Amino acid sequence: MKLTNLITDTDCYLFGNGTHYQIYEKLGAHPIIYKGTKGVYFAVWAPHAKSVSLVGDFNDWDPKKTPMMAISDSGIYEVFIPKMKEGELYKYAITTQSGQVIFKADPYATYSQVRPETASVVANISKLKWTDKKWIEKRQATDWKKAPVSIYEVHPGSWKYHEDGTWYTYRELAVELADYVKSMGYTHVELMGIAEHPFDGSWGYQVTGYYAPTARYGEPKDFAYFVDYMHKKGIGVILDWVPAHFPKDAHGLADFDGQATYEYADTRKGEHPDWGTKVFDYAKTEVSNFLIANALYWVEKFHIDALRVDAVASMLYLDYGRKEGEWVPNMYGGHENLEAIEFLKHLNSIMAKRNPGTEIIAEESTAWPQVTTAPEDGGLGFGFKWNMGWMHDFLDYMKQDPIYRKFSHNKMTFGMTYATSENFILVLSHDEVVHLKCSMLEKMPGLEDDKFANLKVAYTFYMGHPGKKLLFMGQDFAQRREWSEERELDWYLLDDPRHLDMQNYFKGLLKLYKKYSALYALDYSWDGFEWINADDGDRSIFSFVRQSTKNSTKLLFVMNFTPVERPDYKVGVPKRGKYTRILDTQNGYIDKPGTAETYTAKKEECDGKEYSIEYPLPAYGAAVFKFR
């Protein structure tokens, strides 16, 4: 029968124009009451199809039994199935122009079968329950750039296992993960692999169900519970989001209706040779709409606080991962993907307009300018950018034998030459502890005690350097093995005093970070940072000051990256007065009254400063002093 008032001419117009920001409420599967009858309404966009039908258990998966009706020339097909309930499995049987029948999962499905099964599942996300109104109100008034942001990056399927080797559910994970994050002092969790994906080894970066929280850990309502619980505990939730590419799995988006639909038709633009994946056609308004509405969906329907966009560089450059002759220049002869640039500007603009207090973060690994500048000022409009350059320099320096570090001293200082050019997040992510790159601990040089000492001073530099923070799970207690999605973290290491000490030390750094606005309020202003000595390469010692408002507490950082003790170390200070040591690598964060040692500045020139303090700087020693 012909359906009325479900998908209107206005819906079709907006979708065709790329501006139907809640198209997911029209396309996909939706339990409704239609003309007094309960059932499920289905709609799918398949513009090249000869015909489309719905198949599932309800009709024995027979493509002939339930044809769908085309809505004018929109490319959309629809059908209403009376008496169908939630939990039904379904797919679309699409007859291509060549007469072949292919079976596809629903691009707008909100729930899917657990891999290796591939059918979509009818779900009703209009019934999600929320108790986080106060969190959302607070979020709307929060400026992330002036707030402490310390992110714990998590792969839910390998954080912890049950004793029988099974995954935690979203609800189980919520409780234990929130307890851990709160006890450590992180402000946010960033989740890998939430959108549905068929292959565990892709870590969720090859998505087949963009609107479906993976069924590995539960239903959509369970994922909503996870987010709501995190907010109740004062923890923000960031999702990894992958609009750069998608896999070629037969049930997914690739050649959706028998030919290129979601991807570029020209394989020189539509395929990534390195990854074996398809590239979205950002010039198609319906494809752009699919992705932008998806970003809004996670924020508006699942209350996500931020999205981290994966592989932005691969979107921006037409020649990314391609050799000469394997790519097509843009209309001006350049290698910039103009459609992707406009897509990103549109995405960031509409997210900021509709959802103040949320952020979109770019994983962008090149020197593309103005990534975090507003589109109206010529930028891409992201809120933040991962600082990949800093990360590579930092890790290259830390891997070196201390005797050679003096020759790479500039690797630790170079980051400050561009630190205010973007709104950076300093990342030590999952990508740096896989594929024979070693865990953070095993990157460190020397014998066992040297490795732990190196990692402590490294983390101190990381926490003091301008930029928001991200650390991958396990690295805060010095995980030894590289990360693998096939096993849980090595929590048993916490029975070893050295690993427990590392965890407590990092916990102290996070406590220090959140307590003092000097470490976050002016991350992107030169007013928030001052080198004391950036040039002590021969001794591999760095010292700097972090500050915020004029009258707030300031922090002096001193870090020794060699095993040489300096018992009479002198450091210049900005002014006379008292300098209280509130953290060091021997004692961690010192927050008990009367236990912190205080030094009075003497009028003795050092590091170009009129005043200085003198104290014993241990081998691989780091210390933080507070002063006003």
C-alpha cells in the first residue's frame, strides 16, 4: 500500500540537498503505529537499484515476498510491516540494473547481529533513558580550551575480560571503568570500536554499521546506559569516528545498489590502495548527509561529548597513500580534496551550532594549516588536533640512550615553536604501542630500573607541556607487552611494586594537572608558558614555568633526562620568594600538609634570571615547584 506523511517531499528535498540533519529518523527501521496498527517502517536509499525488497525471518528471507515502494525519483524505497516487533532480523534484497540480487545490511540500522553474522536488527532508540540533564547543561557552558582535559583511551573489548574470557558488557564496563577513571583522575574516556564492525582486528576502524553501537557488548540501550553512567560520575565520553573510508564486506556499503553509491566511482579516488577500503564520495549530497547526520546522531541521541575523527589527512589529500598516476588532481590541478574540505567545514559548523559544548577532534598527521580555525576564518573548524609531530619527536628522544640525547635536544623543544598554532592534544595513543613499536615502558632505554625512571621523567615532561592530554590504557601502570585486541591488559603487573608505583606516580600527575589551572587554562597562549632553560643540551635538563592568571599559583618544572645526579643543581626562577616542591620522581605528588620542602630564592643569577634556587637533582629526576 502507498504510505503517506512518513517521508515527505521536504524530507526528500533536504536529503538531496545534504541538509537533513536527522535523516536517521526517516531512513532505517522504525517501530511505529501507522493508521492504528503497530509495526515497523523501513526506508532505504538505493538510487541505482532496479527494485528493492525487505527480507528477514518474517518472510523466510525470500526477495519476492515483500517488495518496497519507490518514493518518486528520490532513490528512496519504503515499506511498512504490520505487527512486526523489535528484535526482528532483516536485510534489503536489492535487484541491480544487471538483474543480480544482492543482500545488504541497513546503512541506518541502530542495531546489528554480533559478528560473524551480518543481519540488521530492529531496535527502538526513542526509548533510551537519560538522567544526565545537569551534565548536559554544564557541558553547554564549558570551554574545553580553558578546562583540564585528560583522556583515557580505551578499547572496550580488551580493557578487562571475565574469568571465562568473555567481554564485559556495556553495563558492566560502565561501573568498573568509571571507578578506575575516577580513582586515577582522568576527565574523559575515548572509546575505540563502538560503531559496528565485522573484524575484531580492525579495532573498529572499518565500519559497516555507522548508526549501530557494536552488539559485541550489548544493545543500544545498554550503550546509552554506559554513557549516562559515565556522565553521572562526572566523566566525559569521546568516540572514535571514521568518515574517511569503509570496508568492502559484501553486506556493507560498498557497491551498495550494484554500483558505486557511497563511494567515488573512479577507483583512483574511491579506493585506498594501502588499506583495501572504499572512500566516501563527499561530493554526493546524500553521502555527505549520511555522515554529518551520523556525527549528530551520536551526540544528540547518545549524548556523546566529542568525536575524534580518524585519518583526516587521508581525506584532505587526493594523493594520500597513492603513487604517481594513481590519483586524480582537483579542478585546479592540486592534490587537495576540495569536496572533503567542504564536508569537514560543514560538519564542524553544524555541530558547533546545534551542540554547543561538544567538540570534534582531528587526527591529522600533516602540516595542513588552520585545522582548528573556524571555517568563517578560513579553517577547517575542528575544536582540537592531535599533535602527532610532538608525539614522534618526544618518543624518538625518549628511545635514545641518554648519552646520545644531547644530540637530539631540539626534539623536546621544537614543539613549543608551533604549540599555539593549533589547539593541540598531546597523544600517546594505541597506535604507538602496537606493530613492534613496543609498550611505553619497553621503549625506554637501559635496564629495568632505568626504564621505570625514564618513563617517570617522560610522563612529567608530557604533563607539563602545553596541550590537552591523551594516554592509551595500560600505559599508566607501565604495561610491558604491546597491546593486542585479543587479550585483556596485564593487570597482574600491579602486584609488582614497580608497576604499582608507576600507576601511583601517574595518578599524582593527573591530580596535579587538575588542581592547578596553570597546566590547562592558557594551553594555547604564550602567556601560559615560559622557558627557564631550553638550551641545557649537554646535561639533557629542561626547565620551564606554566602559569595562568596573574595571581594564580605558578608551577616550575625541572627534568633531568640522564642517569647523572646533580647534587648542587641550580635553576633560575622568575622572581624572589618561596618555591615549594609539590612533586618529584622519588615521592610522587606531595599533598600532605607540612611534608613538602620549600626553597627560598636567592639573588644569584642563573639561566638569565636574577634569582635562583638550588636543590639536589637526582639521576632521571623530575620535580615540580609551586610559587606565586
